[in-house]
Amino acid sequence: MTSFTRIHERALRRKGGTAGLAGWLPSPRTPQQLESVPDDRWLSEMTRCIFQAGFVWRVVDQKWSDFEKVFFGFVPEKMVLVPPDLWESIGQDSRIIRNMQKIMTVPRNAQFILDIAQEYGSFGRFVAQWPSDNLIGLLDLLRKRGERLGGNTGMRVLRNLGKDTFVLSQDVLDCLKDAGLDINKGTTKRELRLIQETFNQWHRETGLPYCQLSRICSCSMDENHLEPPH
């Protein structure tokens, strides 16, 4: 395996040195901060990432204030009580993206959040307590118990709300392959185990959070941009 030092050096060269690269790096929330994220924000972010999957993210973001209104602020307790006829009405609402399959993930993921919250006190507390050296276990749980939360969708939900996690973008996968990891698409149990073990090793080697290790990998590969996206 290539030392992470070499990957880091490559990213520094591509992004304008220490100061330039720093602008690209996310900062994870502390466990206490994660615990304070309300359950409705978890459902909102799950839904946003689900609608963005395979679609133009910018369009989803432009409509998001209307999504919040149509879905009553994504309060899980409200979402599980919405009757079928109202869901049909929501599915015809022109203020949102009218994809009924994705719309119906809302009550299902609301129930998932409520089930977890009943056991742990809140969904945020559950996520905060999950160790980053077994992120693949958390991602597997999201895939199995949530609706459409597998793969990068689940990773993005966690990252966007501050969980210290890697995201397996194509650039990150290319970096891992270039470093010597025997993986293809990073989707099989064997590949995910190897990826987790590699990030664990790099975390021990550098002391950097997983989200920054992942982003440095991304910044070391593919098309170069000197300014981080806004």
C-alpha cells in the first residue's frame, strides 16, 4: 500500500499547498453536536440525498424550502400519520419533484428514525455513538433498515450532518486503487472491509478524521480545481 503521506503530498501540490487544501477539508461534528441534531433534520437530509441521487442536485436544492413546507418540516411523528390519500395529493404537488417512489421513502424512513430513537433516545445519539472504525457497519444498517439509504446516499447523509465518515466518490475509489487496494466499485463486503481497514490504518498513521482522509484522497486525483466549490 502507498503511504498516505504520498497521497497527501499529491493533494497539496494540486490544491495550492497547505492553505489551499485546507479550504477543501470538512470538519466533523463532535459526538455532543451530533446528538443535538433533531430527528426531523435527519429525515430532511435523508430525503434530500435520496432526491438528489440520479438527479441534478442544484434543482433539488432550489426547491428545498418548498419540500420543507410540503412535508410539514419532516417531523417523523407527523410523517408516519399521513393518510394514503394525502400522500397521493403530495405526489401531485408541483412545488416538489413528483417522483412517487422517492416520496414514499419519507414515511418509511420516518418510521426507521422513530424505531432507532425509541431505543437510543434520538437518531443523532445513535449515530454519535457509532465508532468510525466500523463505518461500514453503520452503512449496512442504513441500507437494510432504511429506504434507499444504501451506497453513497447513506454516506452523504452522514457526512452532510457531520458524522466523521468517508464518502466513496469515484475519485476516492481511484485513489484507493492507485494506492494498491484490490477493489473495483467498492460495493462488495470484501471491498468495503478492505476500504474500512485502509482508512483505519491511515487514521492511525495521521490522526486525521476520516472525512478529511477521504477528501484528501479525492483532491489528489482527477480534474484539478484550485478553488473549493461554494
